[in-house]
Amino acid sequence: MLDPFGGVVRAPQRDRSTRADARDAFDALTETIWRLRQPDGCPWDREQTHQSIAQNMIEEAYEAVDCIEAGDAAHLREELGDVLMQVMLHAQIAADAHAFTIEDVVRELNEKLIRRHPHVFGPRHGAANAGEVLDIWDQVKKDERTQAGEGVSRPEGLLESVPQAFPALMQAQKVSKRAAKVGFEWDSVDAVWDEVASERAEFEAEEPGSAARELEFGDMLFALVNVARKEGIDAERALRASTAKFRRRWAAIEEAAFAAGIPVENLTTEQLNAMWDAVKEAERSEGAGAA
């Protein structure tokens, strides 16, 4: 096949039988999704729109992430199927509206992958490391934006392509990273901690319960996200891990309370704190670590 750089791509070929099986499975799935949307198909599937199932895409993606973090390969296979179903259903909704088809989605994705990997499919010969690959990827995307902006009065803004539907921590880290790349940055982590302290002072100066106090709390969180970025920490993943740790410890408290025949809601704060400390100590003894 021809590549976007004027040459011919001769990528290593997968086993023919494997490719045939994948093609047949994909075609069968496409047919199933199409059938569900037909007049005599499923009433629920027929009435769905992009808007009505938008949240499903997010939920299915997060369920897949849960399996990844749990190392659960069997359930990951199932959840990836659910994510794919969302892609297929959105594509069929678009096809029914004569907007685009699943073939358009797959073709454009393949073209983009080839275009954004010139070190694999183009004139460049390899990349030294993953960091260099990211630099190449960013440059290609920048070139794409420039080309798309020809004849347009204003090019796309630096932050416009960061989806506002991202979780807040993820969005904050991505926009701050992009701003830092063009020089809007603190000199050191200590400087960011100074910013956190400043934002905390502004938060505490506002009236409790006010909209201004809520906004200042958000500014404080945003500053903390920049601490994570400067430290090379994924803020979203870090908070997910801490939340998972809290849930694990709380489940242990509930189990202990159940074993003692005491409803959790009947325990005093002192009892809950003592049980919490006992769970942490048990984790230390088991080598799980605690904080």
C-alpha cells in the first residue's frame, strides 16, 4: 500500500489465517450492530443517539481500566468488547444519518497511525527511545493543525484539543503540561509549593460556603496538580490509587464490624479510627505498605 510520504509500506505481515479470522469476526460484529438498529431490530438500540449513550462510552472505558489495574485479563477481554461495542454503535448511528461509517473510522485511524509514525512507515529510520517518539508525535500533530488552519484567520488554540469531558485532574494536568511546553512554567517544585500555600491563603480568606471559596479550592487543587506534574506523577492515577486504598481499608473495617456483630453506623469515631489503624498495621505486616 502507498504511504503518505510517497513510498510503499511493506510492514511485516501477520499470519494469513489470523488476519482472516479477525476480519470475519469484525464483519460479523458489524452485521450484528446493523441488525440491532433495523426497524425489526431492538427497540432500545433503534432509539439511541450519540447524546443518549455518550456517558456509556466513559463508563465502559473506566470499567476496562479497572480490569487493567486489577490485572484481570479475562474480564479485560470482556470490557474491551463493551468499549468496542460503543464505538460500533456510534458508527452505526452515524451511518444511519449518512454522516460516516465504521469503514471511515477504521480507514482514517489507520491513515493517522501511519502519518504519525514516520519513524516506522516514513523516510525516518527508527527512534532512539519512547521520549523521541513522543516528540515526533507532537511535531506531526502540530503540522496537522497548521495544515488544517490554512486560509483560516486564527489557528487552533494550544488548549482547544484537550477534551473538556476529561476527568478534572487529567484535564488539569494536560492543560498545564501544554502551557509549560511554551514557557508558562514555574522554575522548580518548591515554587509550585509556594503557589499551593498562596492558593490556600486565598481559600481561607473567603467566606465559608461561598462560591468564591469553592473557586479558590479549585485553584488550590490545580496548583497541587502542577506539583504532581513537576514530580513526574500522574495525578489522576495517584488519586485513583489512594481512593482504591481507602476503599480496601474501609471494606476491612466493615468486615471486622460484621464479624463482631456491630453495624458500622453504631461504631464511635474513636472505634472507627482504632479499626482503621489496625487495618493499616495489618497491611504493614503483610508488606503492603501504608500511608
